[in-house]
Amino acid sequence: MLLNRVVRRAGLARAIAWCGPQASREKHMSLDLREGMALPSTWDRFYAEKRAGDFRHFDWFFGYSAVSEQLVPFVRGGARDGACHVLDVGCGTSDFGASLYRASRLPVHVSCVDFSPVAVELMERQWRERPPAPGHPSSTLRFMLADAARLGGLPGFEDGAFGLVLDKGTVDAAIRANDGGRAARRLLAEGLRLLRPGCGALLQFSDEDPDARCPWLEEAAAVAGGGPGRVAVTARELGEFRGVAYYMYVLRKQEVDDDEDDDDDDDDKKKD
């Protein structure tokens, strides 16, 4: 295979904490939500309904505490100049990014991005009213209204700007859109563009089995990453809850040296 695929079982001792209606997600999710998952208006309605009562963070799949130990080496490995720049794509009203900001002893600069104005407004208000204390005095946290598939041109979102990209259910939602998977591929491509080659990692959390998700990731990453072999894909089983297994998919961009770029240019000239 052009891309490496490894599945490592973490064991049931670290079963995933329950923080949402995941076990019967498809059963209880309205047809409107399932068919409009790629639309900001769908999520505005979703979060507006939850805004009616007392505010509570909403997490797809599981919360931060379920995978906090697994994240530590990726935060450390993705650091540059002593700090790790972290992007949480499609954050919604999850406290995943904020929890990392609170817990990390290493300086982190966390950017939580969502295209729902309602979700971002809720998180910013929560941040103003109850600002979390950082795990390190140099850490920063921000919430941004933006399309995670189109971040180019925004300050701080240059190519390779992030050492760690987190995707917990965002691509899963986009895959369910009725667009042939285009929105999901755009999200993945943008995440890979922003990921620093070499030590950086894009972590995708999902309940989809590796037999289905890995081939899709390998194909989409090969296109987005500049060709076969440029992006390594591995999968780790996190554990089970109520009979549902959860996985963490790890994507890394390979560093490309100048000689390889020159070889590619020569090959292109020969084809011409």
C-alpha cells in the first residue's frame, strides 16, 4: 500500500465517556439535520434549540477527558518554538478545545473554528462570563466564525501553520451531506494544507470502522496531499461504549526536500 495503515487496539479499560446521543445518533437524528449537515443554517437551528435552556456544552462522540492522555504526545510532538498551535475544526459548542487549553502544561495556542454564528456566539459568551484558566500562562484560546474548509487568506491560517489539527465528528457530518462527499474532501484538504509537515498531526475521531474510513482517507489524502505517499494514515481503536467502537485516525504529511521537488519538476517537463 502507498499509505501506511496500522490499527492498534487500546483495550476496553479506556472506554469512551458518554457525552451525547451517539449510540443511537442515526435513529434519533431528524431527516432535516442529516440531509443538511453541510449547511450553517442547519447547525444554527440545532444550537438555537439548545440555547433555550441553561447552557451546556455539546460533544459528539465523547468529551476531552476520554482522550486526554492520547493527545499529550501529539501536542508535544507538534510544538514549534516551545508552543503548539492547535486547530479545532467545526468546534460547535464542544469544550474540547477549551479543555485542552485548560489542561495542557505545554503552551498551546488553540483556534476553535465553526461556521455557525449561533455556536460561536454561545462559546464567546461562555468564554466572557466564565473564562477558563489556562494550563500554561502563555497559552491562548480563540473562537472564530469561519468555514473550516475555506480558511485561506485569514491571518494565522497560512500553509503549515498548525502542529495539531483536531476533527471530532466534523468530517463525519460532512460525509453525510448529499453532495457526493465534496464537502468532506474539502474539509480534509484544508486541514492538511494547514498542517505542518513532519511532526504535525491531523487527528480525526470517528465511529466509522477503519475498513471503511481508511480507504476513503487514503484516497482523499493522496489528492489533497499532493500525490500518493505524501500523507501517512494510521488508525487506533480507542475503545467501546454501549457496543459502539470509536477510532482515532492519525494523518501526517511527509516532509518533501528540495531535491524531490526538483525531480517532480523534471518529470513534469518530460511529460510535456
